[in-house]
Amino acid sequence: MERSQKQALVATLHQDLSDTVCVVVTHQTGLSVAEVTQLRRQMRSAGASYRVTKNRLAKRAIEGTEFETLAPLFTGPTAIAFSRDPVAAAKAAVEFANRNDKLTIVGGGLSGQLLDAAGVKALATLPSLDQLRGRIIGLLNAPATKIAGLLQAPGGQLARVLAAHAEQAGGGAAEAGAASEAEGASEAEVQGPAEAEGPAAAEAPVQAESAAEGA
């Protein structure tokens, strides 16, 4: 490889890793072309990238990035997986390594934090950003889904639901009316006979006195 090609490779990898959140360093031993192709396809599907690296060039590429601390990991037949998603690269790499022992997880980094092999495997068990978004959207859409289901119900079923609500509302009004009448009766008892019977009862003594004077 010519010097200009090496420089271009380092610059490209440096740029990629500068925009990356998660990096996984692996050792690949004896992977066939078909297996590497399958691994790359799996990485792309997960939203990650996979690249076989020359250790000296990779160490130069990570200089000035959050992943400088990974330099000691670049020994032997190294390849890296990386992604902007915090867990995508780890998930894809660990899933493939679990099925194919020709790929070994060496370590990695997450936003500048150094991870050993166990740390990468633990990271791979976490939900991805897409999965988290899906769960949040599902929670937010739950009430809307119920409403949509009600509106799409057959007319008779919808009518029964509305009638039930109306009946509940009517029952509440009837109870309020009965309570009002009972309250009025209680007030009449407290006020006494004259107040309860109205003006006619109050005028009766006056009419009796007038009749007596006339006699």
C-alpha cells in the first residue's frame, strides 16, 4: 500500500471514529470470505460498520478521538466494529461471535470509556436506541389505540357505550334532584308551620280578629 493510500485510510478511519459512540475490537482468525461478507451484512443491518484494520494504522487513526485508550488492544489479527448507536456494534459483534468461534471479542469503548470483553458482552444485552424509541412510542400510543378501537367498533356497540354513559349521567342528575327535594323538606320542618304553609296561614289570625270587632 502506498503512503498516500495509507494516509487516506487513516484519515477516513479517524473521521469515522470521531463520529462514533461505540467501538468493539475483535480478533478474527480464519474467517472465510463468505463469513466476512455475512458479518458485514449483519453489521449494516444493525446500523454498524465492520472493518479489518492494520494495527499501526488503526492506532494512528484513533489519535485525537475518544478512543485513544483502545491502542493497547490493537495487537494480532484485529478488526473493529463501530456505530453511532451506543449498543448496535456490540450487539452485532457479540451475536456473531456467539455463533462463530473464529471471531473473538477483545474489548471496546463507549463514549471514551474503556471496556473489556465482559463489558462489551454486557453492553450487548441492553436495548438499542431504536428498541427504546419503539417502547416509548408504544406507551404514548396506547390511549390513542384504545380510542381508535372504540371509534372503529360497529354502530350498535358504539351506541351501547354512549347509552351507558348517558344513563350514568342521568342517574347522577336524578340523585341530585332527590337530594334537593329532601333538603327542601328539612328546611320546612325547621321553619315551623306558619312559614311552611305560606302567607295564607299567617293571615288567618288577623281575619279572626276583624270578625270579632264587627260582632
